[in-house]
Amino acid sequence: MIIYLAVVLLFDLTARPSERVFGEQSDAAPRVRIYVEPLSAAPVDEAMEMRIHVAPGAALRGNRASTPNRDLSMILTTGETVEERVFRAYEPMTPLTIRPNLNDGNIIRYPFDRYRVALRIQTFEGVVTATESGRPMPEEVTVWQGLPGYRVRADQASANAQGDISVRLDLRRADAYIFFALAAYAAMAVVACCSLAISSLVFLGRRRVESTLMGALGALVFALPVMRGIVPGTPPLGVWADLVIFLWAELASVIGLALFVFSWASQRADP
């Protein structure tokens, strides 16, 4: 109980996500309001999905709250991928979905894997492309620092110029995910130690051979893969935690079953 309470106090299991705002925040000047919302992360594919909501500021608003009073162009750059979007005057600014790459991380380090996403947002007046230059428009970029199963922190990657903001998102597993993953792998180690303890005592003659225990030890061999399959996030087989704990726990359970069967087979049958 003391260890459990210490872990609960150490890990912030109830942390609530928040927003961070970058760029122009004054309603007096024309500006484009951009809301970045992470939707999901796929470490195995080294990619994530996020939705970009775009709306005009008060001084840039057309006849509706979601329409600008002039043509606008937006260029989104993530790594080597460039997304271009043109918003026509007095037409709704529909959101767009992008799939940036997860950098500086590897799923093999589960559950302590970390990732980074770089996003550059450029906004211009009129219709321009990535190879053209236009008049930059002031931007207000709001990033939602929330993603199920992860803790997200947004920072400004560099000093932004007007109409050009670079944002860096750092992702790591949520404290609750790390806690439950460590608890699951610790349980696997305990199960393997129990299997070895039972079989070793029987093999050394310190305890009697009971046939009912053979079924229990056999069940432990198949229980470990089930426990491995329910760890949070279900990483692919072969991550760092598997090589350190799961593989050896499974081998220990099989060895324990083999020792018990050998002891049972070597026991002299009653006349």
C-alpha cells in the first residue's frame, strides 16, 4: 500500500490537458485564427493525425463567422510534406486533416517512448503556392495539448514572423499508461517467480507432488501472453519491456512446468 500510494503521488494520473496560444492575439488587426487539434497517434506507423480548424478574426470576418472577407492561402509544412489550402472570400473555411510524421522516437522504448512533431503554418493574402510569395497575414495559433494515452506539450520552435509560425509538439505516454504498463509487466515477473518457486520446491523434495498443481502451472504458461496482450496501447511484440521481462517470464514458467512434470514422472507410483 505504501508503494502504491507513493506511485500515485509521483505520477499525475488525473492531469487535464490545456491550450497554448502563439502569435497575434489582438482583435484590432486582421488575423487568421488557427486551432490545432491532435486526434490520434500511431507509433508503429511513425505518424499521427491532427485536425486544423481555421476561422477569420473579427476584423477579417465576412458576412458569416466562418467566412473571410478576402481570399486567403495557407501552407502547412511537416517534415518533407507540404499541404496547401486556399480559402475563398465569403465561403466557409472548412477544417482539414493532416498526418505528420513522428520524429525522434521509437516504439521499442515502450512505455517510455517519446516523439516530436514539427508543424509550420504560413498564411498569405490572396491565392499563392509554396513556390510563390505573397503578403503574409497575422496568425493566432492555438494548440490543444490533449491526446488520449499521451501527454502533449506545444512550444514555439523559433521566433515567428508575421504569417509564419513554427510549432513543436512533444509527445510521451500519459502517466496512467506508464503506471499500468509497469504494473502489468511486474505482475508477469511475479507470476514467473511463483511458477519457479512451486516447481523448485517440488523438484528438490521440499514439497509433495500434487497433480492439481500441474494444471495451475500449465495455465500460467498461457496466462502470460494474455497479460501481455492487455497492456495499455498494446505495442507490437519485441519492445524493450518484452526483451527484459516478458520473454524471461515465459521461459521461467515453461521451465517451472517442465521441472514439475519431471518430478511427477520420477515419483514412484503407490502399489
